[in-house]
Amino acid sequence: MGDLTFRVSAGPGGEVLTVEGDLDETTDFAKAPIARATAPVAIDLGGVRRINSCGVREWVNFIRTLSQSRQVRLLRCSMPIVEQLNMVFNFRGTAAIESFFAPFCCSNCGASTAVLLTPADAPQASAAPRRCDQCGGSSVFDDLPERYFAFLLEFSA
């Protein structure tokens, strides 16, 4: 616990804040090294492994405050982030979701993998098998589409 790290880099259209580790009771977004300005910011959440209830609280407060002064985009949302997007009403605040990981499983070798998708990819992602990186077999979406992609319905409303 307490191993959350932040890294800022320049990206197209503003800063990119990369968040990696666990969101928990030790999370302190005041340590996130983003400029305190109004420029747009993208938050890369691909490295978030786990979130507990204290982490949810800290994230919701952070995203609410950040969204008040600038445009925010969420990139590479990990599967734990997607889980929270589906369960917590205001988890994304006003941020736009640009990409997220979704679970796939090979029907041949059983290998599980996370595939990066965009909101536009979601409708066909659950219907179209993908090539398994491990054995070359057929990897299929490994969840209920209406449940996993529910956060996109709220996003587009």
C-alpha cells in the first residue's frame, strides 16, 4: 500500500499526468506534479492496479477540483478504473474518456489479456474475436458487454 506514483510529461494539447499503483487511504493527489493552471490535462490511468473506498473518495475529490478549472481527459483507464466508473456515479467528474482496457480471454489456451479500446470500439469489441498473442487462437471479450461498457452509456448521455 502507499506506492502510488505520479509522473508528468508534455503531450498533445497539454500535460499528461501518469498515475500508477494503488489508490487507497495513503493517496495524496496534492503531490501530483501538475501545473496549477487552466491548460487541458490528460490523465493516464493504465497503471492503476487497485482501488479501495478511501482511494475512491480521494479520486472523486481530485477529479472534481481539477475539472473546475480545466478540460480533463482520461486515457488508458485500467480495468479497476472501469469497474469504478461503472459503480460510482461521479467517478469521472466531467472528464472525457478517450481509451480504456477491456478483458479478453483465449478460448484455445485460456490466456487473459487486457486490450486497449476507445469508446467507438466498444460496440464491435464484444462481438469480434481477436488473435491471441500467446497461441494465435481466438481471444474473445471476457465480460458481459452491457455491464462492462455501462459507463459509456452514461458518458454519451
